[in-house]
Amino acid sequence: MGTATLVRTVVVALVSATGAAALALPAAVAAPANEPANRPAPTATPTEEPSPTEPPEPPPDTVPPPPPDLGEPEVEPGGEITLAFAAEDRSLVEVVEVGEDAESDQPVAQRRANAQAQELRWTAESGERTYEVTATDREGNESQPATVTIEIDADPPVVRRFEVTSGTAKDPLSSVLLVTEPATTYAVTVDDEVVASGTTADTGREVIEESLDLADGRYPVEIDLADETGNTTEDRQVLVVAVGDLFVRARLTSEPTDLSQVVEIRATPGATGQVEVTATADDTADDTADDTADDTADDTADDTAEDTDAATEVEPERFRVADDGTAEVRLQLPDGDYEGAVVRVEDAQGREGSTAIDGFAVDTTLPELELALVDGVAEEGRLAFEVTAEEGSEVDWRVLDTAGRVVTLGTFIASATPEVVDRDVDEGTYTVEVSTADIFDRTAEQQTEVTVASDPITPRTLALAGLVLLVLLLALFLVARRLWRRRQERREERRALGPRLSAQEDRAAYERAEAAWVTQHQALTRLVHVARGDVPDDLVLPVGFTLLPGEVALWSTSARLIELAESGGDDAALEGGSGDVVVTDQRLAFVGAGGAGGAEGAASRDWWLAAVERVRHLDHERTVLRSRDAPGWTGVAYAAQVTRQYLDLALARAQGTPYDGIVDQGLRDHEMRRPTPPA
């Protein structure tokens, strides 16, 4: 209670007490003490009674009440404000907004004070607002204002971005994405289950993204947001998941001759799966029959073969797809033909996907080749040998004399039975060489020596031959004497002309073969010197090619850029632009025909030998490589066959493998194949 109020209360009390005493005083004086109390009062003479003494008027109250005492304001959701205060009893307390942003000059809240702690409540919009709180007593005296500034947040949190995304065949994980205001508490609910909750950072833009592993179906997705004041926002969407079959791709990247067959798989990350390989019926039956024959009787093997007429599946190989969507499976398969394989995957929700791999073969065994002399033939003045090879393979054979010259040669296609080669040769010692290559360019060679005796001629044989000849001559003389005379001149011309033409053709063929042999011999001789460490000084490098410091060029020739198609077969090599290829001790370099810029569109390319993982010689004029730093099979097609040997030499040096002996042997083999001049 203020000082003015206290003074005013005391004055009123004194005035009230003085008036009461004055009113009681005449009665006390009018009744003497010695008069009986019940004495009748004398009749008063009508006279004018004196007026009683009236109390003086209190002075007017002009003292204002003190400013209200204010507590800490509380801001609640929706901009509702609660302000604690205490003010003079019975004074009227009012709250008025002030400042440039004031919504009105009228009181936003008011209440009659009771000299106790009380509360004022009102609602305002968001922003920083200033209020003046005053107390006015009953006399209209207004206190000095008490000022309070309040930061008000009446707005609910804003959903800046709310997205739901269904999974796909490649990535079956669905997702929900949320972007809201800083310092906002959030909860993300999917199908009545909270999948993400927390509070965003006080500053900056935070993206909330949650992956969802859901089966196919419809899912309600709800978000609940609340700011620091307690303002809330809700939103809801429906997520429809319809992934269907999972994505899966697979291909066989190994060669049929590799010990392990490698399957590269691209599929849904995190999925599990298996590779199911199916062998052909014939191969399975044969393998089973052979295995059974080792341990049981022939009839048991026959029964086993009959039971495996249908294709048989190999034990499946299981795998898991990595987070990058890839997997690699290595299969240990026996040699044989396979109808194909099926790659199946399945995710955690039971969704499945599959893809097929075409039929393929596995052949890790070197070509079969056997050479044997036919008994008893060499003693009769002839050379005969027997060759056994894989059915359908091409077999080359030749017979060399002691000087290394080719006496006779030939080629045949092996059949199911051994091939017998029988030739009439002169007396002497010969070397028989046979070789074959399978479809994978793997070679097998065999050789043997044989001594052929002279032809056995007996007197009886000579007599019989002379008699037969005499009879024939006589018959010819009797029958054709006249015709012989008429056509003798023409016959003589033909006899003279025929040998001359045959000799000319033989000579021309020999000269061509000799020229080719000399060219190859020079190239192989140069290769031998390079393999022994000589640095070539006769190379003309293509325009635009520059050697690195310390790099040595070994060979250069014209070439074309090639690339294997996705099927990976040798016949799927696609040729690109032309240019030149350079083999160095560090790389295989291709330079486009226009130089470093490649005017014809054939870009320059380098295969660094240290990064080469695999090399495939498609034939004697085409080579492709696979490097760690480049996917797929790429390479060159070159004109000079010796390019292949230079590349093998460079790769052997890079891998620390001896190669000099192979080169020397190649030169010696070539020298043994020098053409024989016609007689």
C-alpha cells in the first residue's frame, strides 16, 4: 500500500471519530447528575435549535498508485501471453501495446487488482512487441507505466519440403524426405511406427531423409512438427510401394580355358542370391559314367548314364550383392558344355528377380595329340605314321630331312579314328613333326625320328614288271601306230611345254615362299637382338608420339583400334579408326592416323603394361587387353605378325618373366621351316 493511500485512510478515521464525539456531547450536558433518571422531561419552549457541527470535507486524493510489479512473461502456442503482476488494491490494471508496430492503442488486457499476485492474458501475432502496463485508482490517478518487451512466436512450423519416394527394381528401398525450419522438433511415422525423430539444428538448412525397407503396398506417412514455443504442424501423405521384380544383370567374364568361371553381377544392393548352372545331358552322362566306371562294373556305369538323360544342375553358388550393387561369383566347374546359368536374387521383403546366361563351355585341358609310327613300313622303304587328335581339330604335319629341309607336309581334320599318313620317301633318316591348336588357340606338338630303308626290289619283281611293260608297249604299237605318227609332233610339243610350265610355277611359288621366309627371318632376328637387350635404332615413330624419359621403343607398325562387343566372342571384335601401334618397354600405344589429335576420329590410346590384367590374342594379327584403369576388352589389329611377339616380350619384361629362350626357339623353328627350292 502506497504512502498517499495510508495518509488518506488515517484522515478519514480521525474525521469519523470527531463527529461521533460531537453528537454525543449535548446529551451528556443536558442530564444533570442529581436528577432522577426517570424524571419526566419538561416541556420545551419552542425555540430554534442550534445546527450540529458538520465534519470537514477530506482533501481530494491526487496521489497516483505505484507502477504495477511485473513478473516474467510466458508465451504459449498460438501467441497466447501470460503476464504475472501485483498492483494497488482495487486499481484497474491495463496493458497497451506501444511502438511503431502496435496493432491498436486500445488495451489488450485489463483486470482489477486485489493487492495479490494475479495474471493478465492476451493473444498477439508473431514478432517482438513492447507493452506498457499501468494501474489506475478509483479517483482516476494513473501510475507510471511498467514496460515489458516480449518475443512472440505464434506461427506453426513450416513444412518446406515433404516427399515420399517408392523403391524401384534397382533400389527397392523407399524413402521419406523432410525439410523444415531450424530448431524444430520432428517425428516421422510410417504405418503408425515412428521411423525418425529429433530436433533440427539451430541454424542452417537441415535435410531429413530416411530409407524405408517396405514390402509392396500402401503406407500412410505422417509428420508431426513442434517449435520451441509449442506451435505444432501436422501433414500426411500416402506412400505406394510397387517394386515388382528386382533388377539383376549378369555376364560371364572369364575364358573357357580359365580354371574358375567368373560371373559378374549387377543387382539390387543388399539382396542375396544364387547362381544355378545347368550342364548338358551328354556331358553329365559321360562324366558320371566315367566316374562310376572307376569304382564299379560297366553295367553300373551304363545305368548311371541312362539316369542322366536330362540336363543336370550343378550345386548352386550363393552370394550377396554389395552396397554398390555388384557381386562376383567364381564357379569351379568340370570341363564340358553347359546349357547356361540362371542368376536369382531376393531382398529382405521376399521380392525376387532373375536373369539368364547363355550356354558356355569349360575346357581347361590342353589339346589331345598322339603320334606313333606304323610298324614295319619304314623297312619297306616308306614312311607311315599314325596321328590321334581331338575330333574336328586341324592337324598340321611335316617331314624334315637331316638338314632341316621340309620333304613333305600336309594338313587334315581329325576324325573319331586315328589318321594314318603314308608317304614314299627316299632312303634316310627323317624327323616327323605334328601340331594342332584348339579353338582357344592352345597348341600341342609331337615329334619323332624314323629311319627309312631303301625300296626292296627282287629279280622276280623286275622280270614281272618288264613283261608287263613289253605287253603294254606291243599293244600300244599295234593299235596306235598310225595315230602315233600323226600326233607325234603335237604330243612332243605338249610333253616339252608341260614340264616347262610346271617348273615355272614351282619356281614362282618357291620364290614367293622364300621372300616371305626371309622377311619373317629378318623380323625374328631383330626380335632376338631386342630380347637380348639391344636398343633398336631403326624405328620410325609415328607423328605425335613421344617417348617418356627412360622409355625404350621396341617396335612400331600400322594398326587399327579394335574393341570386343559385350558378347565377348572373338568374332565380336569391332574395328575403329586406323593409325600406328608402338610397343615400348612400358606400354602399348596406339596413335590415330592424324597424329596425337587423331584426324580420322581414331583417338590415341595407351595400355600401361603394369596395369594390364589379362591379354587375349584373338589370332596372329589381333590382340585385346583388359586393364585395371579401363573396363572392357580393347586392343589393336596389326599388319606385321611379329607385333604379337614384341608385345609378349614387353609383357614378360614387365612381369619379370624370362622370354629370351622363347624368342630364340621361335627363330630356330623358323629356320627349320625354310622353303626347299624345286629340283
